[in-house]
Amino acid sequence: MRTEKREPRTTMKYIFVTGGVVSSLGKGLAASSLGTLLELRGLRVIMQKFDPYLNIDPGTMNPYEHGEVYVLDDGAETDL
């Protein structure tokens, strides 16, 4: 009977970067920098952006609260 040495399984961890409704605070820059640092340490990183627009069209929101809106080819609206 042969036993193979396996790497220990690690549980998935989540990191949330949040910051209110003010645009251009650097939340995206902070999240991407943190992801890069974790990848340099050998960890697998998956980035996910979430815009919680429930029953709200980002195109009708105040641009000072939200930032610039981009309309995609399929008509969906998003920001960066």
C-alpha cells in the first residue's frame, strides 16, 4: 500500500473592500494592490466586483455620488 503525501487543504477566505457611496476613494486600487500582494505570497486570488444596484439604474444616479457610467454593447450600465 502506497501513501502519497498530499498538500494540506486550506479553506477559502474572503476579503471585502467597502467604502460608502463616494466615488474615487481608491477602493479598487486598494483591492487590486492587496490581491497582487497575496498572489506574490503564492496564494490564488479571484477578484469579484459587486455593485448592489437593486431596482436602481446607475445611469440615473448623481455622478458625484456614483462616478462615471459606461453603457455596454448589450445595453447594460456599469461603472469602473
